[in-house]
Amino acid sequence: MNAEPDPPQNPHLELDLQIALQPPQKAVLPTQADLEQWVKAALEGKMGEVALTIRLVGKDESASLNQQYRAKRGPTNVLSFPFEPPADVPLPLLGDLVICAPLVAQEALAQGKTARAHWAHLVVHGVLHLRGYDHLDDLAADEMEDLERKIMAYLGFDDPYMNDGTVEYDDNV
């Protein structure tokens, strides 16, 4: 049974948006309001205060972080850095997402999607990683992708996997 997800419970969100791009690259970025809407949708069912950072970067910074933290060459679309506070220290920090803006634009074009839809998908995908979801095996990938599809539908977007089904993510650090 594929029921629609319940509407997000609208946790209090503190989003630290960092834009590390030159002016020509800034032209196609989503707004802070868009990012907050997409994050909140991916936080479905999570109550209370949530804080996270989204850093929008170019290919050089993405490639450097990908090499440093994952020993992989080249830029990647999204990197997720979950934060796990010590058990006795209650902090609302979920973690950090680093999204490579030029790669998002390239992938959207190559996959026949709008840039906005691809941005939404990568934010949802990254937040789900911060919540502990992954795609390391087929069962986990199916569960995560199904949830992504439901969240994207709730947000008014098409199935992010329907165009080519080959979206690659190497994003969990």
C-alpha cells in the first residue's frame, strides 16, 4: 500500500545557508524559502527543533571535500555529514549538506528535469541521509527511493527516478 506521507509536522527549523559561489553561478539557486520547504518535507514526523547547514559550492570545493572525506576524485552532487551529539548532550543539530550547484544544473539538463525539481530532490535525498537512511544495498535503496518519491509527490514534483532511473549518489560521508 503506497499511502501518501502525512503532512510534515513543521518542526522548528534553523537553516544556516552558506553560498560559496561566484555571482554567475548564483543565478540559478533556489531561495532560502524553497530550501526550508524541502527540508521540512524530508523531516516528516521529526518533532522539535532541528538545525542544519546547507552549503552551496562549486566543483572545486565539492571535488576537494569528496577527495578528503570519501577518497573519491571529482565533484559529487551532494555530500551529507550527519552530526551525532554525545548521548548526554541534547543538541538539535542534524548535520550538514554540501551541494555542488554547477553539477545540479548539469544533471538536471542531462536528466530532462527542471533545475528546481533536481534541487528539491537532492535536498530531500541529503536530509534523508542525515536522518539515517541510506542506499548501500538494494533493500535500503528501495526504501529510501520510495520515501523520496512520496516526499517529492507531496511537494508537487514528478518521480525523480522516472526519467532515467540512473541517478547516482555517492553522498554519505
